[in-house]
Amino acid sequence: MIKLNSVGIKNISFYHYSLFLNHLTDNAEIFNDSIKEIIIAGNAPNGIFYGVQTLIQLLNNNSVRGVFILDYPDNKMRGVYEGYKIRFEWNGSAYEFTQEQKDYIDWLASLKFNTVFTVENGIFFKNESQWRDAYEEFFEYSRERFIEPVPRLCSISSVAPFSFEFYEGWFVENESFIFNESFALPEKPFINLLPNGDFEIDSDEDGIPDNWTVTSKPGAIWKIDNDSYSGNHSMKLEVPEPTQNSTSSYLRIEIDGIEPDSYYCLLSKAKAKNITNVRPQLTIYTKNTSGEVGVVQSDITWSTNGWIDFGCCIKTPSDTEKIVIYSRIQFPGKGEFWVDNVRLYRVNGALMNVIRASDTDIKVIDAVNKKIYVEGIDYEILNGTTSIKFSDSLTPFRIRRLPLGNISPGEEVMVSYDTYLFYRATSYWSSAPCVAREEFYTEYIYPAIDKIVYYLHPKIINADADEIRGFYRDSRMMRKFNSNAEAIAYWANRTNNYLTSKDPQCRLWIWDDMVSPYHNGGVEDYQVRYGGLPGRMAEATENEWIDKSIIMDIWWYSDIWLSQMYASSKFFREKGYDIAGSPWYEIENIESWSEILSAFQNSLGGVVTNWGDIPYEEHFSKFVDDFWNVKNNLVYFDSFEEDENNDEIPDNWFKYGNPEYSTDDSEFYGKRYADYPNCAVRVDGSNIFYSNYIPVEECKNYTISAFIRRNDSSSEKPSFKICWYDAYKNYLCEEEEAIENVSNEYGNYEVYISSPRNANYLRIYLKGEENGTESFWFDVIRLKMKKEVFSHEYSLQKGWNLITLPIKTGYNASLLYKDIRKCLIILKWNSSKQNFELYVPSSPYDFEIENGHGYLIAVENNTKFTLTGISVGNVSIPLYIGWNMLGWFKENEITASSIYENITGCQIVLKWNNSKDDFDLYVPGLSDFIIKRGDGFLVAVSEESIWHGEG
């Protein structure tokens, strides 16, 4: 407890108001005591700390105008993934934790952040003398301010921290070589296939280099330029101002006779100046005999300080006939771009940048009899040079025939090896290490975990795993794993298992995108663009191969991905993973994430990201405000993707009118990703969609929102019609709201409604104008209930009481025990184990008090107990076969029969009757009884399901 008296608070003056903060995570309180002092009290130090922060935030001209305040965090985690501000500086011998970083931590603490992620990649692979002092100081300083640091183990999206033999290669298999007297020579040599790639020849002097085509447009002009990397000329694109024409202003060439199932590298030199909005690109893609596009890859750049390496590598599909190369700046980009010295190579026969290690090497076999030749007996390898960045200037490896061996001059052999290429020259480091290699764990991952746990004792370790571009493509990976999903599950589980063996309380955290069916993991050909094999990495979580203790952080950085944000959250929670959500850049995205995560019980919270280019002071303040205090409970979300019976009517929706005006999979809001079937619904004056019954609470304020666009430009207006129903789904009343100013582009439109007394359900009708002819599209329907403060008083009777907490509290059993006078015992029913868990002060076991669950409270004498706060909005509770202890958290009363009818497989409903020290029992045929807000009850069920508060 902290007391701030007239000395401690100096010039702060107090008016006759009370300031009261209750139900923080650790029950911090601030209150006025006889107008002479403020007392800040809490059950844990961080509660007091946040109480002080709140007091500081309330100060205005050295005075507090206090009001009645309920201040507690809706989300446990309020984190920042800090790509810029928390980077440790190198002083020549070790890293330093700087004063600038300390000031930044202080600022985060003042906003009530409680988690900060670091981004140094592979720093813990280094000797601890280089980082230990800086990190220990950083951890201590942060924890003093109740911010828990999360160290980054390493990213498997980059090979940068690893030795060359740990890079995952591109597997060249059975490439034909023919021996001369001494050396093996490729049947298809490593030669430049591009004519006039230096743009020196313009035989007809038309300003277009021979062999190339140019489609300059007004405002986007390609021309031969004298500013060159080599020789006398380059090609320059000038786009002084953004213009739609730039997208179709190309420099282009086609190359025929391309080998299928081969690696091709496009190399060049480039530079750029005054680039804004969109970066210039150099693109390579394949075409088959039908003219269909196969694999596409591009390199891109912002402005440069001079000439840079520029280009990309691809693996051609099995039906490839030709390669097309082009360059442009797409609208709305602008600036100047030069390209020169463009080369194209087939790489398979190059024997360059070869990975030689204990688990992969150059293999030589007889082309006819498939005899395996042996290094040191039949041949020897003359090593070339290797580099993290592939280049045609690297010295190739060579295979020399040994005179006493079994290889004859003139003999054809098949050579296999792993080489390291890049998918993009400007991102040459962007590829995965080889997670099939045993030494990856024993030499890198395990020692790093040992050091992190020993010196820093973190609660979470970050292993990233986002946007892996180059995975499951070298011989080691394909020998060990059957799919890329199997490979990433092996990496995640092996890393996690070792971590928990060192510290069972520490958890592994990864980005979700590569294992999400709604993000990169859902794309069948995602790795094909980067030289890998097809396959959906999301199978790793769909098949539940990845350990459920690993935390999934779901990232989508714009509300154009709202459908995927909700679907991903729902998927991972239903699979049993703890989740967090990460916004970036868009203010609207922050609020949407806070509401979506609030809809999923036990989500950990949010982690705002800082990748630069944002006013982070404004965004971080908004983030903490929304995640500390979620403004609305998300009651219902639908974006019309689910259609189990394929009738073109979204699940849980109905329609009447013309069947042609059904689900539309082309006019949806936002963007489609992977195989996610993004859809909208189309309505007009005689074609209406309406929802199934949606549970609501009586006398509450709601917002209905949808993204809507119109087809034409008439004056007609779409509308929402809302029909209200009681607990038995009897019609009560209805209201209709016309939507003004709907345009031809999707916009988010909202209407505000209040539920009438006795309302338990509503149905939403999506309509065009009555008797109108214009069509409207609706997408992403959200029903949100405004959070409102209320108090609930319990009159607990001596002995046992079965209750639930209908208010969000952040309680665990020990805190609840302290707040109930004369409390003796708190019992929780563990449905999965079908037995009780007990808390008393002498017990070593504590447990969380969860929304929607019932608890048995034993008290010594009759006592009263009051809670004040925000009502529980929704729950998602797994029901197990057998007994389950639930709690009614809604304002309206219900009956046991209603519970019985609305829970799948329900066989019995029990409610504790304190007056007779026994249960009231309901089954059909026995007397019904009332269940009120705050009452706990038991249900026995014969099949598993999820309870969302139906009754």
C-alpha cells in the first residue's frame, strides 16, 4: 500500500470527489481518504504500479478532478514487437543498453505496456560476454517497471546468423556431366542466355536495344541512357509523377528453349532515385506451350546510393517452354530507375555455391548402370568459393577424375548436390536454415536456450517463423520429412520440448502465418515461388502436429483482412492454442483486433508491431487504450464464407427472392488470401438475406456494422431490419434503419440499436430499398454490445454457495478468497478430469476464475459480497461428457428447462439450494426452477459441445 499525503503529493489539490480503481489484474485501488490523502493499494506490486500510472495520467495542472473510475485490463498481454527502439548498440566489444532505450521503456511503462519483444536475430548464438550485461540490465530495468521482456531466439526466416553449411539449399538432382581426360563438364553449361543484356546494341538506332521490346507510355518513358554500370549504356525508366500509364510501361524480353524442372537465375545491376509509393521491379516468369503463366518472381528496391545487385532465381515447372523478363514501376509509384548488365543463367550445371557438410555433398553416379562412385577413390572435389549471396563471379567447384578409379574418360555421369541461391538478390539472406540438420539444434538452438534461461529467466521466448521464403527444398529436408508441414512441426516441437525441459514455465511464441490455413500456410504453392515443393504448411496445425503449449500470434495489418482475422482466431482457439493478435499501421486495425480477441475466451491479448513508417506515439497510445479497455464486446461476426451444404446461402443465413441473388464470391469486401473463399451477399428490393437467431441481452446498447457497396448510382438506400425475440423465440418487435450515402466502393456503415426488455434474441435482415431495383452487396457483419458498468451483490449463506462471477474481474481463487469475508473454501469442477480442484490459503494450488464457470464457495457465516465492473459479454466453454459446472452471466433470468433444451445432449440440470443443503434437480417431468444472473449450475451431458451462453 502507498499513501500519498500532502508532503508526498506536493502541490496536488483535491476536490470533493472520489477516485476509485478496482479489479485490476492484481486488485489495485486508488481512493480518497478524508480529502487529505490518496491511498493506492493492491494485492501485488504491479497493481500498485498501474494505480500510480493512472493517477499520473489523471493529473491536470497539478490537480485531480477525480471521478468514479473502474480501471482494469481487459487483456493480460499488452505488448510491443519493437523493430526499431530496442536495438542494442555495439560498442566495439559488447552490446550496450542505452539511456535512450531506458527512456523508451519508461514511456512504455507509463502507457501500461507490460510486454516488450526484442528483435536481435541470433544474438544468443554469440558468446554471452558480448550480450549478457546489456540484456541483464535491460531485463532488470524493464521488470522494475512491470514490463516483461521477450527475447528472440532466432528467426528461421533468415540464414544470416548461421554458417554456410546450415543454409537450406536448392537441390540439383541428376544433372548430366561428361568427363574429359580430367574433369566433369556439364552437358548444359553455365552460360548467359540473354542477348544484349548490356543494351549496347541498337542496330536500327530506334532508341530500343536489339532483342528487347519497350512499351513506353506518356509520363512513363523508357530510354537508352549513358549512365551505365559497364560499357556505355543502360536502360532508364523515368516516371516523374504517379500515372496509371506506368503500370503498362515495360522493358521486356522473351527467351525460348527453356528447360523444365531447372533453376534459372536472373542477375543484373540496378539503381534507383527518388522512388516513392511503389518500388521498381525486375520480374521473371515462366510460360508453357499454352501461354499460361507458371512461376513468377520479382526483385524490388527503394532508392539506392549507387548500383546494386538486382535479380531473382526460380525453379521452372515441368511444362515450361519459355521465360519472360520485364521491368516497370507500377502505379502509383514514381521516380527514376536504371537497369544494366542483365544476365540469365541455367544454374544446374554450374557447380557453384555448393553446400558441403556431413549430411549433404556432391554425389556422382554412373549415368547408365547407376553405380555410385566414391570420392577419394573414383574422383576428388576441388572446392570453389561460397557466399551468402549467389553470384556468377563465384569460383565453381570441380570434379576431377582419379586415374586409378572407375570413371573412364568420356563417361557420362549424373551429379547431385545442394546449392544456395536466392529468390531475390536484395533479400539474399531471406531463406530458412536447414531444420533437418541435427547440428542446427545441438550447435545453435539448444546452447542459445541454455543461455537465455540461465541468465534471463524469461516467461516467453520468441522463435518468429513468419514469411519463410525457401523451405523444404534441399536433399536433407526431403530425406527426413514427407512434407513442409511435417518439417515445420518437427522444428517447432523440438525447440519447444527442449525449452520446457530447461524451464517448464517458459513458453515458446511464434507468428502464425506459416501454419495458418487463412494465411501463408494455406497457400498450396507458397514455397514453389522460392524453389521449394508444393504443400500447405497449415496441415501442421490442422492435423494438430504442433504442440498446443506454443503461443500463436496472429498478424494481419489491415481491416481488409477482417474475415481472415476472425477466422484465424477462431481456428486456433478451437484447436486449443493460446492466441495473441498483432496490428500495425492502421488505427482501425487496432480497434478491430481488440474487439475480435475479446470474443475468444482466454486469448492472451495483443502485441502491436513497429516496422517503421508510423506515428508510433499515437498508435501505441491507441493500442494500449483499446486493449486495456475494450470498448465493445463482439457478440456476432459473419463474413459469409461458411456454406456447408453448398447451396450458395451462407450457413446460419436465409433468404427469400430470386435465387440468382445469392452468395457472391467476386464482389466481396477486402482481399482474398490462400484458398479462403471470401464472399459477400447481394440484395435488392425483393431479395433479402436474414440471419438465424442471435443471442442478445435485454436493455443493452448494440452496434450493427457492415461493409456495403452499391451497384449503380441511384438514390435508393439499403437498410438493416432488426427483429427482437424473447427467450422462447416469440416475436417481440422490430425496427428498421436505412443506410445513407452508400457509394460504389465498400465502406463501413453502422447503426445503433437498444434491445427491448425481455429480448433474448434478434435476427438481422439485410435489405435493398422496398420495391427498389438496385443491388447492394453486404459483407462482414458485426454485432457489438457496448460495455457498461454495473454492480452485482451476492448474499452468501453459511455453508456452500454455487455462484458465478458475471463481471470481468481478473480474479484467481486466492484473490477471490481474500475479497469474501469468512470464506473457507473455493471449489472448481474440472470437467476434463471429472473431479474437484480445491483452494484454501494453505493449498499450493491456485486457479483462474473463468467467465461462465460456476464455483462452490463455502463461508463461515452469512455475508454479503459486491462486484462492480463490466459484464461478461460472451463465453466459449468446452462441455465434456459427464458433469460440467457453468454460470449464468446474462441479465435476464432463465429456467432450468431452457438450459436443458439448449445444450446438446443435456441429461440433467442441477442448482444448489443452500436452504436445504442439497441440489434442486431438473429433468423433463420434474418441477422447473429459475436461474438468475450470478447463479452457478451443473449440467450432465452425453456428448461434447461448446457452450456460448445459450439458455
